[in-house]
Amino acid sequence: MNESDQIISGSGTTLGNAPAVKVTCAIIERHGKVLAAQRSELMNMPLKWEFPGGKLENGEDPAACLVREIREELGVDVQILHALAPVLHDYETWTIELLPFVCEITGGTITLHEHKDITWKSPHDLLGLDWPAADIPVICEYLEYLDQSGGNR
């Protein structure tokens, strides 16, 4: 079974005309840097870097999902500052819809519950990490958002 099949079987969707798997992701800013989390060896797409987040539960609001997932994965509370446009990406056997939010930590201390590592990078250094393909357009949109806001983040 390849990594895409593992993702499909874990999401409860089927191949073919299945709807996209909706996943929130947090672009967490702190002191001009952005948090990237490295997937563990046991996760799908092992050791790739990602913005933390997770799958929407049935009927769940995306913002509430993001807050819940960050609390579960990193042990911190976040405040959403801005929603970026969703990104659809077709992998070989499934489709993901990433729902990115720019956030800041409002409480707690980061504790890794699922990821192998984290790093704080300058926004323009993010593309130097090894990301899943679906995350690349999110990074590019985030960089455009920073340019449009005059870098006042």
C-alpha cells in the first residue's frame, strides 16, 4: 500500500468521485518567524514538513477544527488572525482541500504529541524545507499575503 492509499483508507473516503478531504492548517507566526512541523516516521508522508492542523469532523466549523487540532497536536491555544484561500490539490489517488489560517499562539507551551520536530523559519525560507506538494501553494499565497500587507506581521 502506498502513502496515498493509507491516507484514503484513514479518511473513510473512497477512490473515484470522492469529495476532497478537508484539512485545516495553521500558519503560526511569532516574532517574524513561522512554525513548521515535521511529520513523524509513522505518519503518512513521513518526515515531510507541514503546517500543523487536521481533518474536519462532520459538520465542524473550520476555525473550530483548527483550534481543536492545534491544541491536540501542539498543546497550545491559537488565535486566528486571517483566513487564506483554500487550496485544492490532487494526489495520485485522492484530493485534499487545505484550509489555511494565519494564527498566533495565545497560551500554553508547545509539546509535540504527533510530530517529530518543529522549526521556526523566516517566511521566505519556508520553501527550503521538504513539504508535501499540497502545501507549496499555501506557502506561496502566504508570502503574497505578507507582501500585500506590507510585511507588517
